[in-house]
Amino acid sequence: MKTVKTVVNKNFQKGNISPLLFGSFAEHMGRVIYTGIYEPDNKLADEDGFRKDVLSAVKESGISVVRYPGGNFVSTYCWEDGVGPREKRPVRLDPAWRSIETNQFGTDEFMKWVKKAGVEPMLAVNLGTRGIEEAIRYLEYCNIPSGSTCSNMRIENGIKDSYDVKYWCLGNEMDGKWQVGHKTAYEYGRLAAETSKAMKAIDPGVKTILCGSSLSSMPTFPDWEIEALDLTYDFVDYISLHQYYGGQDKGTEAFLSQADNLADFIDTVASVIKVTKAKKRSKHDIQISLDEWGVWTRPSENTVEESEAHRWQIAPAISEMIYSFQDALLFSGMLMMMIKKSDIVKLACQSLIANISSMIMTEKDGGLWYQTIYEPFKYMASHSRGTVLEEVTDDHSGMLQAVTLYNSDDGCVYCYAINRSINEKIELNLDLQGFEAEKIVEHVQLHHKDVEATNEKDHDNVRLEKVDESAIIGGNVVINLESLSWNGICIKVTEK
């Protein structure tokens, strides 16, 4: 067993944790919406057609904010198609996913759904095939109480009160050549700046989110950030990053180490923000929204991803990935890295909320089950409040990934730790300076002997379990970390 010493001090804090780190993403893609969160014919549906089992799963998971309606889908979307009487809504071709969009679920349904789910809405405007005029009309429909054409349209559609949506994405992945309406950084930056200015003229309270790079491996990264931020810096509030990782064939340890690449991605963009602020002599602060992130893995047996047969169908079962135990470790490591960088990362949306790269899998006309990634997300979303503590460690192997935080409300220090080693246990000796450790409240662990184990057939196969692998010895907290495991440790403390 390898011993690692880590020191934290209550006075050395990295930043406050935003509850909006624990978001998700609902796009009109495959079965995310239809038979995912919305299925009127399901016996579990409520009076609005929303699946009650999914609503319960969302509430239990601790999801705090949900981004909508895209994603690639938004770059040809007409928001007007998804409001008003359903019988009058047009049926459209969606070129992003080559599907049929019925528009039976749109903004009005989404806003009703987020209210029932108890989450913050985050909307995206179409800057692919549309632009400033449609963006401000969409904002007017959602946020202006009454007295204008679009706000009166909402009232005529039966919604008296404005939605007061605060967070608005200025398009989606505009750096990507796959995007309908793809632009250069200059073309996009000019449009985004003017769109944001116009939106804030309509509603000064909104927060706008600039498209950053779609992946850290994009050939235009970080030039895209440098140019786009230069054009928009004083007019936007966040810059978005998107990141997915695959590469399960690299070997488990190399696969899990990709969370470190996410740290580098965040740090690079944070540096561009700082340089741009200094260059402009600005007093304005921009933060990071990692509003699309996840692990890209193998598809389910039921997916039609490789088939031409799914084209121009309604809600085809595309990209329905099944997460393994090792996928859950990388997923957890990515979320831990966002928590660790919470001084600059203030928004994040796990992709997606149902059926596609998702924590929640639904069966058409049936129930649901949870993937291997659900419980670690739920644990961290439920407990991650307060401040992240600086860490000094003598581990230089890269096998230990950890983050420690202090929640003064419940008087507990939480340590999340992943042992990435495939064969060596780690004894983590945690020195909590400025605290007196009173007791170990709990130690939960995600571990399985098979890295390829999933919950697809046996829905309880990979689960968090309570273990007795932590103790207070000589004032320090000593934590035994099983090889290839995610761990959540709650320590009751008093401040010295």
C-alpha cells in the first residue's frame, strides 16, 4: 500500500462552490426529450405529459440547472415553433440529427417542466441560421411581463407571468465545422457581442454565455478564445467550454488521467480571460461555464447510431451510451476537477439528462434505471457546498486525484478521492490544519472488480457502498483507498 500525505488549511481557500456546477442538458436529440422527460402516453406521465419518474430522479440527483434546447439542434431552431397551441405547431426537419421534430415539446413545456423539477432554466439562442432580431424576440417572449408583441403572445398562449430566464447561451459550438452556420472567431465574436448588447438592452439582468472551444483538441484552441473574447469581453458574462473524453482502449490509468487534461483546458482559458481583462483595462469579470461535458463510450445494443434507418424519424434511439465502472471513475474525476476549479468555473451542465450520455435511462412505455455515473454525481451535488481548500500533497505519481472542501453550514469537511491505480491501494493521510477532526460521519465508495461492469442488465450492479476504511489517528484523517475506486468521505470538524 502506498502512503500519500496531503495537507489542507481552513484559511487557504480556492473559491466558493457554485450550486450551478451540478447542472444538466436537455436537447432535442434522439430520445432525450421524447420518451425521455416527456411521454404523454406513459402510465407514469403526469397531466402535462412529463414522466414523473424522471422528475423524481432529477430532484433526487441534485441537478440545479438545465440547458435547453441545444446543442447542435439550436442552430436551426425557430423558438416560435415550440410555443402556443400544439395542434398548430409545425413539423420540421432537423438537419443537426437528421430527425423529424414535431415541436410538441417547446419552450412553454420546458419552462413548466423546470418549475416542477425545481431547477434553474438556461436557454440558448440560434446564432447559426438566425441572429440578433430573433434572439431579442425570444428574450421578449420569455422575460418581458406584457405590453409588446412577443410578451403579449406569451400571455395569449396562457402564460400570464414572465419566465424571467437569467442565463442565455449565445449559440452553440460555433467553432465547429459540423455546426449549421459555423463561423470564424471574428464572425462569431462580432455577432455575439451585438446580440448580447441588444439582449441586455431589453433585460439588463440577463447573463450571457459566449461560445468557447468545443473540445480542448480543436485546432483553433486557444486562438478562438483569444479572438472571440477580445471582441466581446465587456458584453458577456461567461465563456463556455465543452469537453467529452473517450479512449477507453488507452488503458484504464491513461483513460482516467484525462481529467488532468480538463484542468489544463480550464487553466488555459482562465489565463486568456485574465490577459484580455488586463489588455482592455476592464473591471468586468468573466467566468467559465462548462455547459456540455461527459464521457463518450460504447452504445447500447438498442441504439441505431450506425444505421441509416434512423434518419428522418421522430426521436430515434441514437447515441444511447452505456457507462461502465471505469467510465464512472473518469466522469467523477471530471466533476471533481470542476469543483477544484470553482474559483473560475461557476456553471456546468452534464450532457445529457436522459438516454444519451446520461445518468438516467428510460424505457419507452416503461420505467427507468440509473447508470454507473448517477450516484457519484448525486453524492457530490448533495454535499458540495461552501469553499474548496488548497491542497499540498507529496503524491507525484498521478494515481491519486482528490479535492477537499469545507461546508461551514453542516460543520463538515468533505474529501472526494479517486485512486486511479489498477493494482495498488493508497493510504491517504489527510492533515486538516485549522480544524479538529471529531468523527468520520461516513465513507462511501464506488468500486467494482470489473472495469467494464455496467448497470444495463443488473441495474444494481455498480453502486455506492458504505465502507469502514477511514479513521482519525493522531489528529489526522487516515483514508484507505481501494485500487480503482471513487470515494466520498464526510468528516465532522470544529474550527480551531
